[in-house]
Amino acid sequence: MDLRLTDKVVVVTGAASGIGQATARLLTEEGAVVVGVDRDPVDAGLGARGTAVQADLTDPAAPARVIAAVLEQHGRIDALVNNAGGLQARSSFLDITDEQWLATFDLNFHAARRMSRAAVPAMLGGGSLVHVGSDSARLPEIGNMDYAAAKLSLLALSTSLATEFSPRGIRSNVVIPGPTRTPLYDRPGGFGDQAAELWSTDRESAITRMVTEIRPLLTGRIGQPDDVAQVVAYLVSPLSRQVTAAEWDVDGGALRQI
Ligand SMILES: NC(=O)c1ccc[n+]([C@@H]2O[C@H](COP(=O)([O-])OP(=O)(O)OC[C@H]3O[C@@H](n4cnc5c(N)ncnc54)[C@H](O)[C@@H]3O)[C@@H](O)[C@H]2O)c1
């Protein structure tokens, strides 16, 4: 299937790793010109025409600067994928400090909000916003309550953006990954190790517990970055022109809501 992405300029945040990197690579393979934004260097998946912008998106000034740089270099923006995000394992509501709550919202909500605000004026008349949420928004746990609240806010943001801007050509949708095997779990000191410490086990056992007990997955396998990237690419593509204000779960059936 031709996703009709040739020469489309797509900004992907969190493109240095995991789901963002897989998304950048797939969009590039489909002919898009991808701008990968990350606080780390984006050194793969952008092809010959793509560009990387290094920025900490929790800096309130960064999104406007990033979008200005994209417009200067490429002259247009057809889509924005708000994917950068992450979490720290928590042990109790009582132990989460104000600073931690604010940092979680800065990364998982305000970065996407500011990126959207900066990009929308350049997308009027035709564009797609795709926000990467989390199954945690609908299945909060003790270990992720600040992250769950921030990702739930992202759902409200996306629907509000869809309501205001779909009539002006910009669709807005959320992709909801369930447990997906990325460096978020696997990097040393990452969520896998943090969960292992909470549950007094090793990383591999913690991840197995996550997808069999905490989030039993009907598919019987943890997700891979490409599983999510393929849905993001469809929502970026004009083939999804009738899809807006929607949530697309890519979670192996973990949520199975009716
Ligand atoms: N992996 C999962 O199981 C899972 C499940 C549900 C939702 N998600 C969501 O998917 C998205 C991608 O996660 P992933 O698993 O690929 O994680 P990842 O850690 O592999 O990649 C996240 C990327 O975001 C970048 N990033 C983090 N903070 C940043 C900042 N302040 N400024 C700029 N870039 C920053 C990181 O450098 C990294 O490259 C996140 O929003 C995450 O919350 C992941």
C-alpha cells in the first residue's frame, strides 16, 4: 500500500530511540523527509534527506525554536509526531514530590502541547498531529500514577486540537502503545531495572511479570517498536483522512475496553 508520504515533511520527537526511531525510519522508507528531534543525537533512521535537531523538549523555549528551525530548513510541516516521553517507577503516591509531578508533566504533556502550538500555524490547510500516549492512562498503577495522569491529559489535548483544527485541515489522533520492548525498558537504570528493584527481581523477570500479570497481553508477546510505528505512519498518511479525535490502541489487547 502506498502511504502517499513522498516528500511530506514530518517532525518526530524522541527519534533517537525505541518507538520514535522506528517511526522515523519507517516514514523515511516511505519517502517522507523526517526531522528527528531528541535531547540525544539522532544518528539513525533519517536517510539522506532527513535532519536531526537536538533539543531538550522540557525547556519551555525549545519547541518554538525547533519548529522555526524546521521551517527555515524545509519550508513546511505536514505532520508532527509527539512521541518523546518516559517514566520513572514510583513506590507510593506519598513519595512522589512536586518536582517529580511537574517533571513528568513537562515531558509527557507540556512538551507535546508546546510542540503542537508551535507547529499548528504552519500546518493549517492540511496536516496530521499524532501523539504517543500510553495504556497507563487508562490503567493507572501505583508505580506510574504521575505518568498515567500526564498521558491522560494528552488524550484531552488531542481531542481538543481535533475539535478546533480538523475543520481547518489538521487531524489529531493518539496512538496508545501497551508494553513495547524499547530502551525505555532495557537501558541500564531504566524502567525495567526500576521495576525489578521494586519487585526484588531481575530485569527480565520484571518485564515478564509486566506482560503476564500486570498487563496480560492477549497476543502473548510484548510489542516491538515497529508495531507502533506502522500505526503512527498510517495516521500521518493522508490515507487516514477520515480519522481524527481518535485513540488507536497498539497494546496486544491489554486494554480490551468496550
Ligand atoms: N515502551 C513502552 O512500553 C511504552 C508503552 C506505552 C507508551 N510508551 C510511550 O512511547 C513513547 C516512546 O517511548 P519508547 O519506549 O520508545 O522510549 P525510549 O526511552 O526508547 O525513547 C524515548 C526518547 O525520548 C527522548 N527524550 C526523553 N526526554 C526527552 C526530552 N526532555 N527532550 C527530548 N527528547 C527526550 C529520549 O532521549 C529517547 O530517545 C513515550 O512517549 C512513551 O511514554 C512507551
